Amino acid sequence: MNIIDKYSNDVTPTWCPGCGDFSVLRSVKAAASHLNIENHNLSIVSGIGCSGRISGYINSYGFHSIHGRALPIAQGIKLANPSLTVVAMGGDGDGFAIGTNHTVHAMRRNINITYIVMNNQIYGLTKGHTSPLSEKGFVTKSSPFGCNDSPLKPGLLALASGASFIAQGFSAYQTQLVDLIIKAINHRGFSFINIFSPCVTFNKTNTYEWFRKNLANIDEDQDHDIRSYRKAMDKYIETDGLFTGLLYENTESSSDGDLNNRRGKSIANQDLNILKDFDNLMKNFI
């Protein structure tokens, strides 16, 4: 039996044939298998959109949340049960449009969860209009004369917001992608992976071929220091964000997740005591 079958269920993905999300799904399963995470210790939280369906395709605890709200739910799960491996997943529209506020604040809290964005630079489920990561001039059904807005830069936003692990992958480079996900899950703190995951139906510009021609692999750059915040910023600007590999990892910053987990346990114990007191009080009236 294939080792990743442990994380497979009977639900057949409904993505378009060739969608990059298939590779992301397999990579998450392969990473979980490599780390030997038990099914009941893995929690996948997803948002809305094509990518949001991924929580139903993995044999683990899954939560298909509402649009842009995967991260607050993932943080709540981690605080309630720190022993779980929590992975939030969603698309670029989910994480950087309606969910931008949650993304920024989750990054600065540095809670020990992993956030994977399947970035196809378009809204696929709603049939192909621009996302916050679409390039200026990008032509879609909703922007027939080209997108007027400049795109957000997810890696720069993550650096500025305090994420302690930042990487980028590409659906076609599965070996590297699995390695990045393993490293992200092992990292103590907030891990962010932006994955270029082509939409083969609606995005005819940012194709597999286009990414192969334009992406640099910074894992092969021996001069890049992943521990340097400044070099990470410089590398992102130098490549204009068109790279795969580990951009930045800060292993010395304290994980607010550890502190928040202690707070969460304390609050939970207080709530339990309050409920016990209330229960004893009510007994006097029954």
C-alpha cells in the first residue's frame, strides 16, 4: 500500500484535470506520512473556493470554514488542543482579499500552525476574475481591458507581519514542495507557504510552462541566508517574488503560541471551575 493512502478517503476531488491543487493535496499527505502524524492528530482547516475543498479530501479532522476565516478557526483549534498538528489551507483570494486582516494578525501572533496558500492568481470557483495577486494588466472576464490594480506581494507582507517561517513552492516541483511542508510543520511558530498552483481552466497566462521559465530556486543559492531578515527582503525584491524555496526562518523568536497555549489552558480551567460552581449553585434550586 502507498504510504500516503493512510490519509486518503473515499471522496473524489472535483477539481479540473491538471489543477495544481492535486499536487498540493498529495504533497500534504506525503509530508504527514513522512512525519508519521496520526490521522486523529492532524487538523486541516480550509477556506472557500476551489482550494477550500481540500479539507474534505484528507483522512483527518477537517473543517471547511467560511470565506477568509480559515486562520481564526485554525488558531482556535490549536489553542484548544495544542497537541494537534494544525494546517490551514486556502486560495489567494481567500487569504489576501476578505481574509487579509486575519492573515496579517495570525502572522504577527506567531502561533504554531502552518498556513498554505494555493496561489493561482485568479478566482477559479467563481469562473475567472482577478484576485489580489493578479498582475496589473491581467485580462479576465471581469477586467477585459486589464486589471488596474497592482498585486499584493505575499512574501513581503509575511515578512512585515512577523511570520517566522516563509517559503514558496510550485505544484510541479513536488519533491521540493514536500520538503518545504515538512520543514514548515516542524517549525515552532507561524509557518507560511505560498504555492504557485496553476488554474488550467481560467488562467491562461500563469501556466505550468510560464512558471518553469520564470521561477528561480533559491534553495540552490548558497549565498542566501535564511536566518537574515534583511537578506530575505532583498532576495524577494531581487526575484520580484518569482522563486521557490525557503526564504526565511527565525528559530530564535519566541512562539506566541506557547504563551497563548498556556493562557488557553488557564482560561479553560477557569471556565471549567465556573461551570462547576454554577452547577453546584443550581443544585440548590432543584
